[in-house]
Amino acid sequence: MSDLLSELGKKLAERWLTLLVLPGALFLATLAAAWQLGHTGWYEVGRLLESTDGKAKSLSTSAAGTALLLIVFLLSSAACGVVAQAIGSLLERLWFAADWRQWTPPLRWLAHRRVARRQQRYRLRRDEVGRVVALSHALNDSARQDADAELDVAARRLSEISDEAPRRPTWMGDRMQAVDIRLHRSLGLELAVVWPHLWLHVPESTRSAVTTARTEVSRAAVLGGWGLLYLLVGALWWPGLLVPVVITVTARRRARTATDGYATLVEAAVRLHVGGLARRLGFPHSAGPFPRDLGEDLTAHLRRGEDQR
């Protein structure tokens, strides 16, 4: 037991150091440098090095002072990491926007206007896809190849808005919403009802893949939290504005990629294993396509314990 606790302590300390202290230490060091340089002397790196060297020599004369400063620095770094994670959690909520209709004004009003704009853009690009499809049917075989290439471009432009008609103010929110819409349309399932039960049924390999994908979304959100914190560096030292811009753009791209992978895995897990869940609960289903009426019965049974067989 002592060996287990010791190993667990080592892993916790490693995660604490990696996720909180090291990024926080880099942030505090950058913030201190920005404070020292300021807007007017933004290019005087030599003065920064001289000031840092002088402070290091003054601190080295007192071992107790150095130890105290190190402890305060580590705790402050960890605190910055906690703040970045908290901001990341808020970003996740904004990105997925599952409860945007319950947001307080003016956030709800802004989200409503954004949903309306995204719906309008979706309709325009959907009409563009329809126009290209109609044109390809009217062309001969020699000209249809170019029309197919144009159709691929139009379909990609449509997916940049949403896979289904937008219902949320963000692409990532609609990407997850699209999974629920497709599963309900084709299998008669409600993802929010079925998923908790299915999660306990799927094999460990599936849970591991889905968990890894979900973790990547959270990591991208925390990276976005650091990007917002680095705005403080730009406020003190204007060249530092480049840092939050790069971090935020990177976080957004990672979040979109991770969300797409997560949504794909969730939908795949449902389609592959919902039949096994139905059989385990006593619903008659053999190998093959999952019928929509069975999905509706399974959803009703899991929601209220109703048996509509």
C-alpha cells in the first residue's frame, strides 16, 4: 500500500508540475520581463538582462530569502495555471454552447443573433450545393468531372458552417449537435438519454479512445485560457500582443480538430454498440442495421422505464 501511495504521489506531483507550475512559471517570467521593458523601452533587452543579473546577485546573498522567493514563485505559478484552467472551462462552455438559451442577457441576445446569421449563411451555401448538383445532372460525362470538383468545394464550404442546420452559435456546438440530430433521424435515438448507459456497455478500448479525444478538447480550451492571460503581457509590452494572438489561433484550430474527432468517435461508438446495449436490456435485435422504431423504444425505456415493445 505504501508503494502504491508513493507512486500515486509521484504521478500527482508530475502532473501538478507539468500542467500548472511550468506554464505558470513561463507566464510569470514573461510578465515580469514585460513589466521591466514597458512600452517605451520595448527593445532594450540588454537593460532587462542587466536588471535580472543584479537582482539574482542580491538574492543569492540570503539563502532563506531565496527559498522563500522560490516557494512564492512556485505557488504563484500554480495559481496562474489554475486560473488558466478555469478560463478554459468557461471557453468550453462557450464553444459548445449547449445551454445558450439559458444564458443571461446580453450574452443570450448576442448568441441568438449569431445563430440567425449562421443559419442564413448555411441556407446560402446549401442553395449553392443544390445549384451545383442540378448543374452536374444537366452536363454530359466529359464536363461532369469539373462539376464534381466544384461540388466538393461547395460541400466543404457548407461543412465549414455546420454539418446540419445551425442550432447553436458556434461551429463546435453545432458539430456535437449534428451527432444528436443524425442519430435521432436514422436510429431514433436521443444521445443525451442513451449515452450514459452506452458508456458503461462499450469496451475499454472504445472508452479510452473517446476519453482521449475529449481530453484533447479540454487541452485546447486550457491553451485558449493561457492565450487570454497573455493579454496582460501585451498590455504591459506591446510586442507581447503577438503571443496571445498566436496562442489563441492555435487553440481554436486545435479545438475544432479535437471536437470533430470527438464527435466522430461518439457517433461511431453509438452506431457500433447500441445493438449490443439493446440486446443486453432484453430488446430483440439481431446483427445488422439498427431499426429506427427499436431506437425510439430503447430511448423511451431508458428515459422513463417505459416498455413499448
